[in-house]
Amino acid sequence: MTSAVFTGGQIFDGTGAALAGGDIRVEDGRITDIGTGLTGDVEIDVSGKTILPGLFDCHVHLTTSTIDTVERLNTPLSYRFYQAIHNMQTTLDAGVTSVRDASGADLGVKRAVDNGLVAGPRMQISIAMLSQTGGHGDSHVLCGAEVRVPYPGAPSGVVDGPDEMRKRVRELIREGASVIKVATSGGVLSPISDPTRGHLRDAELDVLVEEATAAGLHVMAHAQATDGIKAAIRAGIRSIEHGIYLDDEAVQMMLDRGTYLVPTLLAPRMVVEAADGGSRLSDRVLEKVHMVIEAHTDSISRAIDAGVKIAMGTDSGVGPHGQNLRELGLMVEAGLTPTQALVATTKTASELLGVETDLGTIEAGKLADLVVVDGDPLDVDHLQENIVGVYKGGELVAGR
Ligand SMILES: [Zn+2]
């Protein structure tokens, strides 16, 4: 078994502790020792550089490459999976070695990466987003067409009533879901739904959480409306995604229940950028994105001030993949320190995904997912361009 030692660098270990000098020895994909003067079969000189834990993005859509309505309607289903290969590499290039796919990627995508057929981040997949009829996951458009085609391996996410909910959660688990996603409010990119309205009733959400819990899975909620956020927290859902209209009561509920917040501050900005770049979006979608964008930052700042647990997520796929680390600058604008933003992208994110025994911090025994950066790692606005090497399980997957 060959061992590699990263020598001469600084370590940001992911816990929020100050940078400290140290060597890291990696053997068989795992970190076996951290200290000074370590030796190994191969030495990787990282003098003047900093090593971070592999980064997380807790909200991506790896098989989504455009939000342009006309382009989506004219893209063959299988083409999206070839595009995903490119999207996964650009995600690795950004130092992101673990993601939670918030709908789109199915078991074939995950398996292709796990088996080494294609390069990509470690992933948890939700396959399809559960939503009520007319909700954020309903792709029915007013002419009567369905924009999304369900297929074997990725059933429709549209459900109404506790009985349908129970069955559909079981179907997603059957197809290999590693996390369950539900929309407890409307959202921006769906054709009709209203982001300020709560969706699905408590009886439906209770069944959903009951079935997911029985299978050992966590639930993530696309939740923008205040009512939808509160319903998700009441039901015991683990993370609120987007959280656009948090009020003080919702923030307090999150603190009481230990609910995580995945802000995705980049998401509405990417929609605006897509529209400015010529993407064809409906007037209704454009109206919605401008409605939410200011409320969003205020809402996230309120949660940050109160001390809600924050995990990094971007909604990449809504905009180009590989720009994930822009989210850190936005989180800092919303009130996190740069160190806290990095912890949200490493340790806290690993806890949200329940993988903290293997990932999220640099510690002996953990998997050797490591990112080597030049310059000041706390200069989060330039973190992405400062990345010089990305290692997943000790293997170089991006950089030099
Ligand atoms: Zn999303």
C-alpha cells in the first residue's frame, strides 16, 4: 500500500479552528496521520498553500444544464446525462467533492460515479421532488403539456393525500433515493406555483417523514413561504432549502428543533443572470424571481444572526455548474464570517448529510477528500480561482 504525505502546508481543518501548520499522511484513501515531519512513499509539497477538507454543496441539480424553456423542450432525455458528466467534473474543479442532488440525478448517475466509470463528487440523490398538484414539482403548463417526462427510475413527484404520499416515498426509496425532497411551498422556476404559499398539509408531511425515517433517510424541504417553512419544521424535516420568507417564529422553531438552513443565495441571482444572458423564461417566472430576491437575503441574515445552523448549497443547475463557491461570498454578505462560511461548506454540511464520521473535517481516520489552495483561504471571494488541487479519497480529481 503506498502512502502519500502532503508536506509543508497549513491546514484549515473544517472545525473553525485557526489555520495551523502540519503534514497530512494519506493511505488507502484515508487520512492516517496529521503532524510534523511525517514521511511517506510519495511527498506532495504544499509549502505556502493551505489544505481544506473536500467541500460540500448541499443543493445541486447535476442533470440540469439550462433553465431556458425552449432549450429544455428540445433536449433529448439521454443528452442530459451526458451533460451531467461535464457538470460533475466542473463541480470537482470547484473543490466540491460531496453534493446532495436536489432532484434530477437518478441511481445510474450515482452508480457511474461510485464505480469510477465517470468522475464526479460523492452524492446523495433525491431523484424527484415531491410536491402537490400545482406545486413546485408539477411541470404541467397552461397549454396542457407536461415539461418533465417521468421515466422508470425517476417517478413523478406529484402527490396528493397521505396515501399517495406514502406510496410515492416508498417508490423513490425503491429507485435508490438516498434523501427525500419535498416542496412545502411554491417556487420561482415552476410555471405556476406561488412562492408565498405553503403547499401540502401536515397529515401529508407526517406520512412522508414517517416513511423516510423508517428507511433511515433524511428529508429536505424546498420551503420559501413562511407557512411552508413552518410546516416542514413541525413535521421534523431536517433542512429548509432557500428559506426565503423566514419570520421570527420560524427562526425560533428552527433553533428549537435543530433544523438546518441551506440558503442557496446564489439561486435567484443565477436566474436573473440567465434571463439577462438571453434565457427564455416565462413572464411569470421573471416576475417571481424579482419578487423574492430581496426578501431572501434579509431572511437569511435574520437566521444567521439568531444562530441557525447553516449548510452551504447553491442550486447549481439553475445556473452554470462549477461556480459553487460564489455562495460563500454571498453568505458572508448575509452575516457569516469567512471562517463560518467555510465551516458551513465543510463540517456543518457533513453533519446535515449525516456523513460526518467520514467527511467534513481533516482528522485521522476520515476519507482523504482534500482541497489545496494558494493564497489566503479566508479570502472567500477568490477561493475558487485559488484552488490548485482537489483530491477525493486520496486521488487527484482536479487541478495539478
Ligand atoms: Zn433546487
